[in-house]
Amino acid sequence: IIYILFTWIMAPLYYGNKTVGPQYLYFFMDTTLGTTTTLALIALLVALTAFFGIFAGIEMLIEAIAGTLWTKIMFVVVLSGVVCKFR
């Protein structure tokens, strides 16, 4: 919340000028866009909540099976291999 407030305060002062207007770092922080801003923030919140739920569920599953350190390390290695591109 502090970051959002800082961005709103600094947008007209630092990123823009009087002829162009405020320049926001991210389009969803621009309050002049109307419902687009609200929908973008809701979509970001839903994505964050979904990924939190997925990882919380996986963590509970790992703890239920065998919550050893090696199990968690293997989870990180496998997940990194799925989402990261290694050459």
C-alpha cells in the first residue's frame, strides 16, 4: 500500500510534466482510466491469491507425505525445472 501511495504521489512530480501529465509506472495505477484500473487490480489480486493457494496446498501435501528437508529441496528443484528455462 505504501508503494502504491508513493507512486501516486510521485507520478505528477517525478515522472511527468505539466504538458504531458502524470506518468505512472504501471497502467493499473492510473486512476484516470476508470474501470480498467479496478479490473486490472482485481485480476492481479486473483492471480496472487490463486498462486498462494496452489503453493499452500503443495506445502500441506509435502508436510503430509514426508516433510523432510530433502523433500522440500527436491520440490524446489522440480518446480524450478518446470518454470525456468535452463540450457
